[in-house]
Amino acid sequence: MKVDISIIKRGGVFDNKPFIQHVKKERENLNIMMIYIARCL
């Protein structure tokens, strides 16, 4: 799932307000991605 990780890095998870707004809109998708990442790790 390297693609998911790269998308998150592009989205600027550790960076900023735009991402936070995106999280509010896509909370379910974010949770799913976090689960996939946790499984990969």
C-alpha cells in the first residue's frame, strides 16, 4: 500500500488546515486508510 502512504504525504498530514478540512469531509476514508496502514505496519 505504498500508494496510500505517498498520497498521505502529498496531502500533508503533518501540515495543515487544508488537510484538516479534508479530514472533516473524508473522515470515513481516512479511517479506512489508517486501518490499511496499520495492517501494513
